[in-house]
Amino acid sequence: MNKVANALYAGRKILLILWIILIVGFGFYAAKLPSVLGGNGFEMKGMYKDTEQLLVNKFDVSEAQIIVLFEKKDGVSASKFQQTIAQYMQKAKDKSDASKVDIPTASNKMIKGSTAYGIIHFNHDDGTMDKRVEKIRTLSAEEKEMSVKLTGGPIIEKDMNTASQADLAKAEAIGIPVALVVLLLAFGGVVAAAIPLMIGIVTVVTTMGVVYFFHPYTELSIFILNVIPMIGLALSIDFALLFINRFKEEIQTKSVEQAIKITIQTAGRSVIFSGLCVFIGLAGMLFIQVDIFQNVALGGMAVVFIAVFSALTLLPSILAILGTRINRLRILKVSEQGGQSRWRSFATFVMKKPVTMTIVSLIILLVALIPVRDMHLEIPSSEALPTKYESRQAFDTYNDTFINKNTADVYFVLEAKQDMLNEKPLTNAFTFIKQLKEDSLVKQVDSISTALNVKSSDQLQAMLENPQISAQTKPAVDSFINGHYMLIKATLDTDQNSDEAKDFVRKWKDKRSPFTVHIGGYPKFEQEIFDEIYEKAPYGLALVLFSTYVILMIAFRSVLIPLKAIIMNILSLTATFGLLVWLFQNGHLGLTQSNIALVLPVFVFGLVFGLSMDYEVFLISRIHEVYHQTHDNNVATVEGLASTSKIITSAALIMIVITGAFAFTDVTPVKQMGVGIALAIFIDATIVRMLLVPSLMKLLGDANWWFFTKKRDKSSSNEQLKS
């Protein structure tokens, strides 16, 4: 690190100029990032996606749909209501260049009392969907005899993007001012307090500009808009806090050049190791081949890299130019000695009763994790959108009025090696239909058999051989058969989110058949997402745990300290998940009752496992420095805690403020993630860092440093330090 420190100090002015160019350049593209975000991120290559494409290509199923919800106003007759709807739908089709529309009538059960819905179909989204929607909205505003609300995938996605941007602005409006207050309390001066915020903003803006260039290669989820600022601000401010604190210590007795170089060699080393831990924690998500995990991993890894890079290049350049002026504009008197004395007393108190403190800490954590056993995970849907949005209101009404929530539709596309209307494949298809009907979970089967009311393949072939009957049945045949393909819809007697529905599609996917069987529908979508996470997450977990252990072992030259850190982290994270279940799933403390977002455990683990290692690295690095000088574990622990606890507490508080601010946002998964990260950091900074770390350091003694400890006479150094 000595050569790196010399090079960074020598090139400080050039680095500052390069950073100004980077900020201006990437800032331009950062402003454009929201325009290329879309979708909820739950996309992956698999049978579901392939089947959906087959339905589009072979059976005229539209790629995008807008649901139009109509509610009749008082005094309008039923016939007038229906007539007005038909006129509206035709105008909407013409104005939006839709492929077709489904017009509600009493016979097709799309009208119930004063409520009805229609569907506008689009064969492809050529990037003009927003303009098409706006044209339809213009029509809706003109209606006098009924209220018209638009919902459906494209509109919910657009509203989710809008809500995410609003959430980001709200979280920043809460988090940044409070973070500034914490920084002022930590440093006492405006200049020192402002620099971490500036570094954080630069990191976020630069990263968002970099991520913009990912969009030609992968679909970017709207949640990136929340994840990058959440990680970037918190991590950059943490790094800056550590760096500035060490610089302020060194500049009291050394020149600016010496202070910068020592800070890079000590705090800079800690930044590299802690950044690497966070980077690997996020890299574990790359095993899961679902867009949202890939997005968050790539965006998160990018912001971590840039946070470390800015902390090691931009921050030293600014500090080198400021020098002693870092203490300018002091508005609070901050006593370092008084703070260290209080933390030293606290650490000594805890280490006097290590067994008691360890037991108390473990009891608290174990009680907190009890609700984990009742955790119910679900894929975020329209319910993640705030109820104030018209698309959410309309979708809820549509679901409550027209959708049977106790059933689920599964689509089968049978692919034969020859034309499906040939004798052998048709016979096999009717056998497949019969087997489906015999399944205990199947409530109803819609197929060519039910459409034409035929019981066997022979009966169907006889109908098709009669020219008069064949002409009449052609529309029905075309709806279910296209060349080598046949469409079958099975309605299950269970909720589409249920485990039974997922088990059903797993069973039929593996069932032997003379056909290539393609399965679609929402249960198949959920089954693939859940299975991908459950199958691949353990690989990511193994990578994170093993890599973190090796990194910390190399950093601290210890076998036990990395193992202890990992176990404590897992325990505190599990306790966090238990508290999240208690808060959200059980609806405590005024929170709206909601299931836990499927992505939350992976996100929180990937983010917090690395983030909380920041504090472990900061703390143990200082303990390691003192131990290397004294070879007294107890003295090193007390002194390490005394010298770092204030800055670690400030860093943790800022992390809690920045991420916890998202608790006041409206998009449910984002709210859950913000609360989850804030809770995890709070547990880590209090129970783990204040109680468990000193207790276990005391109990393990010199065994903490078994990896490199050499036998030597320690009495002289101990006596010298104590005196």
C-alpha cells in the first residue's frame, strides 16, 4: 500500500480533474437511466417464457394487454351502458392502433351490474406503448356516462417506475438531511461533514451513468433506481467517515502528505477489504438467473466498485488539497478523548462478564428469529403499487369483481412431430386430455374436445372430413390447433399462488408423453422463479461464506475471527428476517399487512452480509494494530473498541438513516428492503458489535490470533501500556 499511497498523493490534482470529467459525462447519462428501466425484473429463460412466445406465435395471443374498467354512472340504462362501451372500445382500437379488442357483453360475463371490463390487445411493443396509452387516456377523459380506468401490465409497470422515482426522492429528502446532522455530530465541522455526502452523491450519480450503458444487453428493472442510491450513499459515506476520521487523527501530529499516505495505508486498506466483502456478497446473486437478481447484482457491484474507487482516489485528492482546512467552519465542539473514555469503560464493563453478556445477546437474537418459521414468500405483483394509483385501484376492482381467486389457469401446448390432425397425434392428444381431466386438482379442461363437444379423436376426424361441418368448426379448430401444435387450458381448483399449483406444473413437466409438452400460465411462472431461487441460492451462499472467510483470514491472519464474524452475521440476519415477518406479515406497528417479497431474503443477505462486514473490518483492523504492538488480546480489544466505536456507531447510524428512510416510501418491496437493511445494521451495531464482539474476544483470548501468534515474553509490553 506504500507505493499506492505515494502514487495517489503525487497524482492528486490529475485525479481531481479526471473525476470532474467523469461526473459531468456520466451525470448526463444518469439523468436518462429512468427512461430505460421497465418491468418488475421477474424474467428468466425457461419453459414459461418459451410457452408464452408459442401462444403469441401460434395461437394469436397478444403480447401486451390493457384492461379497461368501466363503471356505470347513476341514471344510465344497461343498454346505453353497453352501447357506450362498444363505441369506446372501437375508438380506442383505432386511436391506439391495437390488434384487436374484447368488448364486454352480458353473454361473455365481462359485465356484472354497473361494472364491466374490456381488453385492448397489442401484438408487439415497439417502444410506443406510452404514447398509445396516452391516446386512450384522452378518450377516457371525454366519457360522461361512465367512469373509465386503465390497468394491466404496461400501465402498472409505468406507474411502478413513477412510484419508484417518487420513493427515491422521498427517501433522499428524509435521509440526506438526517445523515448530515449525524456527520456534524461526528466531526463537529461543516467542511468535514459535507465531504462524505458529496462523495456519496458523486458515487451514486457516476454509477447510474455507468449502469445506463447496460440496457442494450439486459433488461433493467425499475428497482435499480432504489438499490443503487441505497447502497451507494450508505457505503460511500461509511468509507468517507472512516477515511476522514483517520486523516483528522494523523494531521494533528504530521504533515498533510504524511497524513494522507498513512490514511491510505490504514483506512484505505480497510476500505478495500470491506468493499471486497460487499462486492462478493452481491456477486452471490449472479448464480440466480432471474433478471431482477442479475440487475441488482450488476448495479450493486458497480456502485461498490465506484464507492471504493472514489474513496481511494477522489477523497484523498480532496483531503490533500484541503489539508488542515478540513477543520474549518466548526459549529460543534467534539471531544475525542471523552468519547473514547466512555467506550473504553463500556468495553471493560462488558469484558468483565463475558459469559453473561454472550448469553443475554444470544437470547435476544434467538427470540427475534422465532417468527422466521412462519415466513410466507411471494412474488411482488400489482399489490406492491400504492393504492393511490388508478391502475392499482382498477386492478383490485377487476380482480374482486371478475376473477375467481380460488382457481388457477395452466396452459399446455402439445408439440407433435407431424400435423396434429393426423390420426396418431390426435389420438395421443385426446389421451392427454383425458389424463388431465382425471387429475384430482383439475377443475375444468378447455380444449378442442370441449369446444366442439366431441369425446374422441375419431369423432373429431369424422367431423373434419364432412365439408359442411368442417367449415363451421374451422374457427374453433384454429383456436386450439395450429399445424404441429395443440393448445389445452386446465383450470385448477386452487389459488394460483399456492404450493399445490406449483407442484402440479412440476409433476406435468416431468410426466412422460409422446409430445414435447410446453407449459405456461401464472403457476408455471411462479414455479420456475421459486425453483430457480431455491436451487441456485445455496451456491451463491457458499461462494459468499467461503470467500468472506478467506478474505478476512488473510486480512487479520486469524482462523477464528472470520468464522466468528460469519456466524454472528448469519445469526443477526436471521433475527432480522424474524422481525420483518413480525412487522409486515403480522402487520404490527401500523404497517399494512403483507407477505414478504420473495427477493427480500436474498437481497438483504447479499447486501447486509457485506455491509456489516465493513464494521467488522474497521473494528478488527484497529484491534489487530494494537495487538500487533502489545500482543495482549484484552488490551487490544478495549483500545480497538475505544478508538473506533464512535466512528462505527456514526457510520451505522447513517446507514440506518439512509436505508431506513425507504420505510416511508410507498412501493412495498422497497419499503421492506429499507426496513430490513436498517434493522440488520441496527442489530449488528448494537447487540453484535457492543456485546458479542468484546465478550467473545475476551472468552477466546489469544486463540483469536492463533493463525500467526508467536510465543514471546509479553510482560514488558503489557506493563508499559498499562503504566
